[in-house]
Amino acid sequence: MGIIVTLLESQTEPATKLIISSIELREIRLPLVHFFETSFGRTTERRIVLVRVVDKDGAEGWGECTAGEGPFYSDEWTETAWATLEQFLAPMVLGKPVEDANQILSLMKPVRGHRMAKAAIETACWDLEAKKTGLPLWKHLGGIRTEISCGVSIGIQNTPAALLKKIETELAAGYQRIKIKIKPGWDVKIVEQVRRHFPDIRLMADANSSYTLADVDLFKALDQFDLMMIEQPLAHNDIFDHAELQKQIATPICLDESIHSSDDARHAIALGAARIVNLKLGRVGGHAQAKKVEGVCRENNMAVWCGGMLESGIGRAHNIAMSTLEGFTLPGDVSASARYWKEDIVDPPITVTKQGTIIPPETPGLGFEINQSRIDSLTTRKDIIDRKVS
């Protein structure tokens, strides 16, 4: 049953480019074709909050909240995102005139944090605006790449043999970079086995904040395996210890959870805390903030790539658009729908070329049709927050 909130206009609003009149929230449950395990735990089904915005002219846009099922990767999770969107963020945006989607995040400024929830609304507004301008979202954002390089993220497997087989499968599919998850007890020996079997592949390891500076000898041991990078080895909110670790190891450190804004990126660069940044739309609050982080990194010769959060096709399409920005110079975790879902919620499903690339679509907005019947079949709850605009 939807919840309808109606707010009457008390005065005539000025002519603007963007006024959102309705925000629809849906939670869908989408089972993975194969479990995905990190140091946080194992995921077999995604609980995803989708956002559909409609403007005063009836145009619509879609966004996706990338928060997980529990407060492990970040303090946001499905339930907090839903409540924050419904009770606070949606009412802040409805009926408020702004010049363009770039200003949407400022409407939600009174709420501290909750960037993933904010990004769900903000990215939906970018999709809507791109459709109205008749441009593919990636061009509307200022993207320049007509083909993006793709890598894959492979979770912790039941056995080393299963991991090696999984890597073989992904390499055969053309993916240009392999990321494996590590955690205490599943690290140096695992990386050694992978490198022995695949001596020439582009390989990186993602620790998801599983270690401390006391583990410096472990990271020195990983130097011998010629990794592209070690992602977020230390605390999720740390920059200082990462700077100290980077001084002591040769392998580049990539920061993920520590980077929430362009200021965070600037501080990390100044301290020498990393040489690479994993940029995630939800973590920074949407496209406008992602462009700012990308700009800071590009201006300081810091490599950037797009991280994934087990998104459905809607979130994945937004990632494709973001990955066309100039600063995204390394293969990202933007892979085919079929790696995760038996059936995605967009048509056509997202595919990767034999060369391990994705060609951004040329149709306006996200560039993929929303499979409404599929979404309806997966929906477990739905709310509509509505504002009548005169």
C-alpha cells in the first residue's frame, strides 16, 4: 500500500528547469546467481531500494540506493535508507524549484550523511534531466569515453581451487582486470596461488578494512606479487595510517571507504595516503559529487576507477555513465548483468564485449528500458510521496 503525502503550494513558483512532483520508493529482492562473500560476510540476495522521480511535466527518472542489507560496508543499510528517504529526503526535494540536477543534493543538505540515500534521488534526477534534454546520461554528465574498460570483483570462495576456476571463467569472458577479496587467513597464500597460475594478469586485492598498521609485514609480503593495488587495507574512516603504510610498501594503495567527498580526496593526496581512488556513486552522494572527486583526482594525477556495490541494472547503468568521465583511467567493477542476475530489471541486459569493454548507449537518459513487470514481480514494498505543483 502506498503512502501519499500531499503538500499544497502557497505561492506561485518561478519558472525553472526542474521541479520534482512525485517520488516513488520500491524495495525489490533480487537473488544472486552465485553468493558474493567479503570480509563482511556472504550475500545471496540483494535488498535494493529503487527511486523513481517524476517532474511537473510527467517525465521520469530512475535511481538506485546502493546501501547493503546490513550496516557493514557503511553505516547505511536498507532499513535506514528507506526511512530516511521516506521521512526526510523526499519531502525536502518535492516541489522545490532548482535550475538543474546539479543542485538537487543541496536541497538535502540539512540531513547529515546518508549519502547513499541521497544519491538514489540525485541520480534519478540526472536520468530524468538527461531524457528531457535528449542526451544519453553519460554525455549529459560530460563524459568523453565511448568505450569503458571492465574488470570484475570476485568474492571469497569456498576453496582456492574454486577461486582459480572463477578467475579462468572471467578471463575467458574478456575482463581486463581481476580483483579478489582478501581477509585475515585468506590473503598472502591465496594471492600467491593466483599469481602462480596467472602470472601476467592485471590483479588487485581488496581487503575491505580488514587489517591494521600492525600488519605491515603482511603487506610487504604482498609486494612480491606485482599487484595493481591493494584496496582499503586499513580502517574504513582512516587516511593517516594509510599514508604511513604507503610509505613502507611498494604496491599502490587504493582508497575506497575513506573517500566520501572531494575534500577527502584532496586530503588523501596531500598526505600521500594512496595512489588510486575507487569512486562509488552512492558513497559520495551522487553524480555531482562524483564529478568533483574525479576532478580533484584528475588534476593531481591520481588514478580513478568505478567501484561496484552489486547493483541492479539501474545502478549499473549509472556506473557506466560515470565511468565515461575523463579521470576514469583504470578498469572498473562494471560488468555484465548475467554475472549477478538470472534476469535483470533493465532491457536489454548489460553486456560486455569480448574485449572486456562496455559501449555506453546512445539513447537518452540511462539508455536502458526499465522492465516494469520484472520490478513489479520483485517488489516487497512501495511508497509514493507526492506533491501537487500548480
